[in-house]
Amino acid sequence: MSKWDEYKAKLGDTRPWDILNPHTEYVDEETSAARMEICNGCPKLIKLTKQCKECGCLMTMKTKLKLAACPLEKW
């Protein structure tokens, strides 16, 4: 499997640009906050940028997307 295919597999069903799509479904604030709390305790999170080392996503945005999933299956 190529590096590109590995990266796409870690992203799951969502893409970073989904945050800009007006048809994207979002979770409620409580769910988003719970997801972000899990991410904040994860050693794979780059604290400065809130970016995941596994999938490369900005987690402050990804945690809000309904179809998003943690590449480490933490949420």
C-alpha cells in the first residue's frame, strides 16, 4: 500500500474540506467537546496546532463532523 493510500485510509469517510461543505452534518456541541477532550489526552495530538499525527486533520474541526472518526478508534 502506498503512503497516499495509507493516508486516505486513516482519514476514514471524511475529508478536511468537508468542513466547508454546506451539506455536511455536524454533531452537537456536547459530542464535539467530548471528542476533543479525548484528543487532548492523546499522545498523537500536536498540542500547539491541535493536529492529529495519525490522520493530519485539525481536530478542532474534525471533532465537529458527524461522519468523522478517530483513526485510532478512540471515538
